Amino acid sequence: MEEERHEVYERIPWETLEKKGTDRRWLAYAVAGAVVVGALGYTFIQNRPLPLPETVPTAVEQAVVPTASSTLGEVPIAPLPTTASPLVIAEADLYAVDPERLIDRAAAHAEWFAVEYFGVDGSVESSQTLAGLMPEGIPLPQAPEGIQIFVDWVGATTVYEVDVVSFDVEVAVRSMRSDGGGAFVRQPTRIATLRVQIGEDGLPRVLTPPMVATATTLTSSQLELVPVPDEMRIQLEASHGPVIGGQTNADGEWRVVVMATDVDGVARPTTIVVP
């Protein structure tokens, strides 16, 4: 009988012990994939936003109006709140406004009132406009039959501050009158004093009918003229009209008064500046 042979290997042939058809590379791929998935999951958990705090209900809740969608199981939608009352400006807000702006508004409103108050044209529109400007309960101006009044010019001359929102405004008024469709005749200048107040809504209003007085005669300013040099006088008379006189300053500039004829054909005293 032959002796049993024992083979001795310098290394163990592991590849001969593995099953045929297997590949260790797939196992390595599976392990690497598991590591990647785990890393992504950890990152997602760390970056997930915190849940929002629950809203605490207020003491007063708005009623929810059922809609067609609510009957189908959907969440009903509450209507948006609306503001029906107009904007009201407190008097404290008016104190914060620049006083010059309030004065300008009061003066402009007084001028508008004066135009409508003194102008009488018999139209319905004019009466309606004045009725909106006049204090309640005060009758409108009544003109005789055939009388027409045209306001030529108005201008606020003085504004007195009664308080922070009330002003007495003096308005100068120039008007023209026509009787029965005839020519218009210029009337004397009058001064109308009106009490104007800025309301809580920010709008100016006339509080009482105006006090009306004839404007006092004004005192003219003094103007001393001297003869101008002959060469200058000849040039100005040839281009503008007769020279009345002039004034000169320390820089040698002349302000010469001439009777210049305007485009309407009227000769009026006009100042010409000559360097």
C-alpha cells in the first residue's frame, strides 16, 4: 500500500476554495453604497428646518363665512377685513405739518372762495360750487335780473394765524360789472376777510361769510430820477420810446424809465436796465 501523500503549500490557495462564479468586487460596491446613503441621511437630518411654533389663538376670532368649497370638506377661507370709515386726521397730526403748508392751503382756499362769492353769472354750476364752499345754512348771493359780475383778479394779501389750524385771510378782489348785457365796468377794489379752518380730514373750509370792505387808498413810493446821458437817451428813445429819467448804481448800471408801447397799443412806463 502506498503511503498517503501530504502536499505542502507555501501559501493557502484561497481562490480554489471560493465558489465558482462569485466576484468580491460586488461586495465592495455594496459596502461603499451603504456608506454614501448613510452619510446623505445624516446630512438631511442635520439640515432639516425646525417646525414652526403653533399660533396662539387671539381672544377675538373672526367669524368664518361658509363657502361652497367648505361643504366639500375643504378648509373654509375667512374674508379679508375691510375699512368702511374714511381716513380721519387727528389734530395732533396737523401740529406736525409745516405751518407754511397750512397757511398756503388756507390762502388758496380763501382766493377760490372769493372768486365764486363775488362772481355772479347765473349758471347752475356756479351756484352749486359756491354752495359747497359756503357754510351750511347761509343763503347764496342774489343778483338782480340781468346783472353779471366778472372777477378780474384776486390775491391773498395777509394771513393771520388764529390757532394752529385756523386762519383769517384777507383777499383783495377786483371785479367788473355789466348791466343787461352792456359793457363791463371795473368796480373798486375790495378786501374780503375770511376765517378758514383746516378740518380733521385735512380739508380747508370757510367758517363764516366774509367781512367785506373797500380797499383803502395806498401811499405811493418815492422814486427819484435823474437825466440820463444823451447818447443813452437817444438809443433808448429810438428802440423803446420817450425817456422819463433813470437811476445809476456804484457799478455804473442804469435803470432807465421809458414810456414803452406794449403789444396792445398802450404806452406804459417801463424800466430798462442798461449795463
